[in-house]
Amino acid sequence: MKVMIDLSVVPIGVGVSVSAYVAACERVLQEAGVSHTLHAFGTDIEGEWDDVFAAVKRCHEVVHQMGAPRVHSSLRVGTRTDKAQSLDDKVRSVEEKLRRC
């Protein structure tokens, strides 16, 4: 099943800056081969369910290996079965409606 998620990984107990941990998770996503787009408060990810959630698990493992004693993640998850749709399709649909106004 295809899935789209918005993932925010927050290492706890590592200080104020978390960009090195975010970069490590981005590397995990690249290695996993899932489509992803970094944004200011997280990362949009799309792909097959098992691949995406295996990558989320791997992000937690890597962040713990980097020394974070705790990791908190927020996820928003979406699936649909009526048609194939990508994250780009969702954005494009709204942009088209904005142009018509």
C-alpha cells in the first residue's frame, strides 16, 4: 500500500541544535530510496508502507546511535485507495485552484 507521511523527529537530551540529527535522518531516507522533501518543521515522505515505516524505524535507531537517550516523533499518515496520488499532486491541486481565484 502506498503511504504519505509528514515526519518530525525530535531527539531529546542532546541540547538545543538538532540539525545534525535531522541531516542523519535525511541520509537514512536517501539510502532507503523513498521519495522525501525536507521542510522547516519536518519531512514529507511517500512510498510503500513497509519501506516508509522501516525508514522511520531506522531514523530512530540512527538518532539513538548518535547519543540521543530519547527520541520523540510526530507523524501524520495518509493513504488512499481510490486513485494514485503523490505529494506533488496534492500541492499542484491546491495551486491550480489558487490560480483560478
